[in-house]
Amino acid sequence: MPFCVRCGTKHDDTANYCPNCGLAFAKAQTDDKEEQKGASGPDFQENLKHIVDTKDTTGDFDKNDIEQNRVMAILAYLGILVIIPIAAAKNSKFATYHANQGLILLIAEFILSAAASVSSAFFGLLNIGFFIALYHITVWPLSLLLLALVILGIYNAASGKARELPVIGRFRLLKY
């Protein structure tokens, strides 16, 4: 008799939904492979879509502004070079939009770098392998997440899109 991958309740082979938690079954769950699919299936995809599917405001921007300031928008995601579009493209709504996201990313990178330096020095003094491993397990994924956001931001800017970056895109530091 199969069981629900979410709550573990046993159910009939013909059931389409879990009687306990309501999880929809794509088909009968009988082996471990299907259990793994269910565990990362619908709920994971819905949550991921909610995070990644961000607001696209490209229609709010002038097409000429987008074409003329694409390079400035790309520069906004290259670390300290965010200063260039902030200073040189003040009148461009599109460049300022991307400069805002680039500035937030730069601040996040700075905070992560500072926290990593302090924790690395502290854990290095303790010289305990567990803490050093914990440091690497924590810092590297966050660094990769920020790198992925930079790449996504550059892609959006190069494509002429004004799409919010996941997680940080809702914050505003600059007016545009």
C-alpha cells in the first residue's frame, strides 16, 4: 500500500489525493524514485516559481532610453562600477533602475565579505575543523547566490528588460 510523500499517510492505489494533507498524486506512488519526485515535485516547483517569477516593468520605460543606456545598465552589476551609471546616467530611468539593483547587490556582497572575514578570523583562531567546515558550507552558497543574481541582472540589462531580481529586487535605494 503506497503512502503520501508529504505526511506519510497510507492511501489506496486508486487515490488521487492524500486523505490527510490533500497532496495531489500524479500517479500511484509505489517505489522510491516516485517518492523522491513527489518530495521535490509540485510544492518545490511552486515555491521556486514564486521566488523566481518577479515583476517585469519593462513596459514602464521608454524604448529609446533602454537602447541608449543598455551599457550603463550592465555596468551597474559589475561591483564598484555601479558608480558610473549613478553619476553619468542620472536622467535615465532604465540605467537608474539597474543601478539600484546593482547597488543593493554591492552592499550585500560587502556585508557577506565583511561577515565572512570576521567569522573566518574567529573560527581560524579556534582552529576547530567543525567551525571551519560550517563557515565554508555557509559562505560559499551565499556567494554563489550573489553571483547568480549578478549574472541574471546582466542578462536582464543586456536584454533590455527591467525585471526585478529575486529576493533583492523589491528594495529601493535610488529614485527612478
